[in-house]
Amino acid sequence: MNPENLEPVLVGGFSYTVRFNSESDKELYTEGLYAQHDLTRMELQLRTDLTEQMQGECLLHEMVHAIVHTYMAGQRLDEGQVEAMAQGLFQVMRDNPEVMTFIQTTGQDDDDDKVADCPVYCPCNAQQCCVSE
């Protein structure tokens, strides 16, 4: 899939456009970057000359920056920490598609309302904690 065709990436209510074209290439080359999280423009920019695998990892890396900015207000991760998170998530997501499908569909069936009535604290908020078959 070409990153050019991606829908905007939503992070905590913010919509980031994925920018992947020769114009973004010029800016990124000038800065010496493969990709960039541009908070001012609400963009995740990727260079077009990267391999597909690098595009995926770089996009995830910039998404981690967006997540940190949104959910860790006032805190920062250094580039090494962001890179470690992005590479770890990239590997887990690529190597475990069934887990990603499970996460994407969690909460979409009719039985999830049973958990809301659960009298026991459930740290994972999963049905098996409270619903007996």
C-alpha cells in the first residue's frame, strides 16, 4: 500500500495528514530526516525514496511522537526511546496479525455490555473476568 493513499491518522482526537510526495522530500532532505512529525501542520511526513519496510517503521515512529505529544503532555521521550518503541511495536504488529485483528475488533460485539455490569474490578476489562459461560 502506498502511504499516499492513507486516510488521516487519528491520535487523541487530532487528525494527522500523511504527506508522502516530492515536496515533503525536499523539506526532509534539507533537515537530514527520513520522516517527521509536524505538529504545526498536523502532518506525518515520509520520504518517497524509502523501502516499504522503512516507510512503515518511520510512519510508526512519527505516530509515537504524536502519541507522546498528545498523551504525555509536558513530558518528552528522547529519539532513542521513540525509536525503541516504534521498532518494537512495528515488529509485534507485523509478526502478530491475529492479535492486531483482535485489538481492532475488541468491543464490537453485543456481549461487551455484560462487562459494564461486572461487580468485580477487572484490570483488563475483558469479558472472561466477569462473564461466566
